[in-house]
Amino acid sequence: MEKTFNLIVNGIGGQGVITLLTFIDQAAMVQGYDVRSSELHGLSQRGGSVETHIRFGKKINSPLIPNGKADLIISSELLEGLRETEKSGKQTKFLVNDFIFPFQGSLSAEEIKKQFSLNKNEIHIIPASQVCKEKLQNEIVSTVYSLGYAVAKNLIPIKKESVLKAIDEIVPEKYKKLNINAFELGYAS
Amino acid sequence: MKKILLGNEAIVRAAFVSGVSYVTGYPGCPSAEIGDEFGKIAKENGVYAEYATNEKVALESAIGASFSGLKSLVNMKSFGINVCSDALFPLAYTGTKAGMVIVVADDPSCYSSAQSEQDSRGYAYLSKIPVLDPSSPQECYDFTKIGFEISEKFNIPVILRTTTRCAHQRALVSFEEWKKINVKGNFVKNPHQFSTMPPRTLEMKNELLEKIKKIKAYAEESELNKISGTQNKVGIIASGISYLHVLEALEELKLDLPVLKLGFFYPLPEQKIIKFIKPLKKVLIIEEMDPYLEKEIMQLAKTANLKVEIFGKNILPVTGELDAEKVCVALSKLTNKKFVAFKTRNFNLPKRTARLCEGCPYWYILPTVKRLAPEGTIFGGDIGCNMIGALPPHSMYDYMFCMGSSIGISHGIKKSSPNQKVISFMGDGTFFHSGIAGMINAVYNKSNPLMIVMDNRITAMTGHQPNPGMGKTLMGEDTEELQIADIAKACGIKNIKILDPINQKEFENTLKDFLEKDEISLIVCKRICALLARRIEKNKSN
């Protein structure tokens, strides 16, 4: 891979955004890439918008992705996904969990999807939360499901084996199976 | 060994490799993972780790450890250094015995800091303590080690100043394995060195100034201040995370300029800087927040009678964090490179702010108080999860400052405007941190605000750290469980009620009753943090 791959993973505090970031960081390292990522903790994690940046490639300088330079957005909530369209470039692809976490003054899922449809970027809206809830009784792994989908559809230059290796290396034993199952479900979808 | 590490994790590893034996601090964002990580692995490595009641107490205990011959690390967020500064300044005078690194984590752009966008580097000038400014997890590791080396060599504490994008950056870090050490301290009396008392104090000041001269000579030779790039008329001086943005910007603009990267913020390698800027026509100083370096370098250039033009905050923002784009814009003004910043769009999407978690006990407190308090009641907020009371849908707080301040300020309001009702909120962690002092003041000086301590049984906001009200230490040992109501009673508060706010009727009646009191009153709303309760439940079922 010649060019740096720029990935924004976002969502709402508590949705497992940072866990997914650690999987992707590790998988990128497994593939021999230089990797640098940036995350936010604290106040922003309490139900607010959380945006994390992951960059991998030959040599990474800054941990922050400049506006317009993201190659892929993985968003675990509809409105947070839509928010990224404000600073996306032409090449930016979107992978958005069909899930809404409403608040006072929020937009409806229909309205958000309508706004997405006006966008010319490649957009995938997938039922990650719904499937994980139904088949795994656990919504928190929906971000891992999304990663499985992204890998299967070549939205990200990361191989399946690298992700499985990453999960094996960093997830505690008792949660390994759950995470692998979520990944496989997304991969096969 | 090589592994992906968070900046904060790299600091922990470097401390172990440097032979740290005593770790203390106070949790805050973006430094909390340091103390948390030590909490998990200190014991098995023969190291003592604790969270202190506040940053001042933390530093004081590290001073005791250092004087007893143990290497120590103190961790805190930006505002922590304000709290501990009273002990920090005399520590510069006495110096340390065993090495000490003080990690202070700033938060440009205030991602998780309410009270101010603080640039803690300024403390270098007030305290005359060396400050190192890393840019990446690898530098967090390397600089921590060098910090211990400097501290041991010159008997002075060293401040490692990080920022959010450095502390919460993950990247590959090369690190060494460490051996378990189990060092016991021994305090050897030396009041000449350990007690500040005039006329000795002024002697100590001169000793400190001498030390700084030597450290300046050390900084001149240090590889922490390094030059890269090719000679040109335009040069760059950068420090901290800004350096990484500079590398990115140079690549983006296809520029090859000389860059002096300063790892030392204080003392500065003045000769190295002069040598670097001498052949330049223009130099751009790139630092986040305050223009400390810029001012220093302007002075240096003036004294050395150099003709170089110095740019900095005239073309870069003082407020908010920097990024590669902002650096590109600034560089395009000094070079012939054209750069057009990316045009973001604004779809006026509703903003999502932080909010109380599902099942949070504070849901049973804030709306009830808002509904029942008489028209015009003044609400004071504090730091921690209760800050969310300032945001919609609550939008309650009429003032909000720093740790433990809600009660201190409410006392001042009551004294100034006795007919207005004031309710001050704070969490259990904040109460132990510094709320107690304000409470004592209010009792002693005969004030009558209503204090509500929202005791959710943990220091929640910064990631669930133990506090003195929990009966557990950082290393997981059982300890005395301090009772907020007992402390208040001992401090002379007569109207005290402990209740579970889920019992709304009881809470409402107490509120109505206490709002009529002529003396200060306290309601301790005791109910466990919902996230913690769910975790305990989950652990039980596993």
C-alpha cells in the first residue's frame, strides 16, 4: 500500500468505539504497517459524540486525519455518521450502523437516511446492532460486526486473518468467542 | 520489545524500567490511565501505587518517598498542578533525594476539561522546575526515562508535560523489559536540605539557580532538542504534538525546511536555538496555546542582535489545538507554496452533548431539585459527572468552577445576598478532594447554603477510580470507608440526611425542610453509579 489509509471510527461514548480502534491498530501492525491513532476519553465518553482517528501505512506522522482526507468512516450511530459528511472528501466511504441513539432535538432515522441519500459518496448502512442483538444478545460488539463487513467488502486494506490475530492477541479469553462471532457475522453478511 | 501503546501506558512502562517504587496522583483526563495502569500491575512488580485525596497531598507524599530514597512518579491532569503548586515551589528549593517525575497532562481544545484551556508549561517559570514536552507514545517512554535520569543527576523533580493528543495517542513503542525491584526506603535526617526556613530559603533559591544553569548546559547537549531537514531561508521551531503536525504539513506541501524540535521546554537550549535561527530570514514557532517559546525566542534573537523575522501566534491560533492543516496555512504565508484549507460544510446537525448514563442515580436528583427549589434558587455545580447538570436537559448550574468549589462559592453568595437560596452540588470524589475545606469554612463562618453530595460510590467521570469513601485502595486492598455524613457532623453541620434518592418522597421532604434552615445543611444522596452496579452484577454472573 503506497498511500496512508485514513480511518475515522466514531459513535457515542460507551458504544465500544475505542475497543474497535485497538483491534484495527493491532491488525494494521500485524500486517507490518506503521500505525498511529488518536482517541478521546473522559467527559466526551459520557454519552457524547466520540471521534477517533486511525492512520496506517508506510510512515505515519500526525495522529490526526486532516479534514477531507478520510478514506473510510465507520460509524456506530446514524447521526454521528451523518456528522462526518460535513468534512468528508470525494473518496470518503461510509459504513454506518443502522442504529439511532436519540436525544432532545435529534433527527429521526428516516430524516438522517434521506440526508445520506443526497450524498454522492459510497455509503453502506448496515444493521450491525440489530443482528448482534438478535444473534449474539450483545449490542456492544456491533462495532466488531461492522469491521467484519468492512473487511469482507474490501472497504479497508486489512485482512481477515489479521483481525482474528488481533482479537486473539488483545481480547481476554472469555470475550474472544463473542468478538470472533460478531466479526464473522459481519464478514458473512 | 515493540508494542502498540497509549502514550500514558508508555509512561508507566518507562517508570518501571527507571526503577520507580512509589506512585501517587489524582485521576483526571487525559492522565488517568497512568494511575489506573499502576493500580493493576504495581503490586506484582513490587511497587507501591495509590490515588491520593488530591494532587497536593499526592505530591507531598511523593516528596516524603523521595526524601526516604524511593524513586517516585506523580500523575495528574493540568489543573492538578494548580492544586499541588503550594508544595511544588518549595520542592524546587529543597530538591529531591531519589528521582521524581511529575506527569501533568494538558487538554488543548478542552475535550474533557471544563474550567480553562490551561497551558501548564508556564509553571516552569514560576517553579524553576525542568519541563519536558513529548510528542508521541515513543517520546512519552523515552522522555520519562530521561526525566528520571535528569532528576537523579541534578536532584530536582522533572515535569513531563503531555497533552491529550500525545497521552491518548496510540503508536508502536520500543521498550525494555524491567526487573521486579523491591526497594525499601530509609529516611536519613537532613533538615539543612529538607526544611525551607529563612535565611536558608534564599540560599536554597541560589542553589536552585545554579542547578538550572547546569541543566541548561545539559539541555544544550541533549538529543531531546534535535534538528532535521535541509538548510533554507525559512525554518521552524516546534515542540510537543505540534512537531508531528509539522512533519505532516511539510509532507503535504512537499517542503524540506530545517526544523528544530524542542523536547526541553525549560530550561531552553539557548545557544542551540541561536545557532539554528542565525542563518534564517524567517522562523515560524509552532506551539499549542500560549506563545511561551515565541516570546523566549524573540528575546534571544533580540539579545543576539539577529535580523531574523519571527512568526508565531500572529499567524497561528492561541485557542484550541493545532493540526496539520493549521500549520499548512501558516507555512503557506511564509513560503511560495499555495495551500487552500479544506472547506467543511455545515448541515446544522443537532449537537450531541455528554449526558447522564441510563440508570444514573443523578437522574433521581437533578430534576427533582430543579422542580422543587423555589423560583430564583441559585444552583452551583462542581467537577465530575455532576457537571452534566450544566447541559440539557437539566441546564441547571448558575456557576461552575473547579474541584470542590461549589460550596466555597455558595458561601460567598449567601454572605453577600442572604435572602437568595443557594444549593451547591458535588460528587463524593470532589468532596474528599477539596470540598471538605469549603464546607468547614461555611460552618465556621456561619453560612447557610444547602449542600447536596451526590455520592455514587466511586470517582466515576475519569473512569471509575477508588476514593476514600469506598473502603478500597487503588491496589485493591480493603481500607477504612470514610463516611461523608460523619465528617460533616464532626465539622459541625447539624442538619444532615443520608438517603437513597430513588426514595423520591423522602428526598422531596428533606429538600423542603432543609431549604428553610437558618444553618448550613447537607443531604448525602447515596446511590451507586449505574455503570459500576452493572459491572458488579456482570462479574457476579461470570
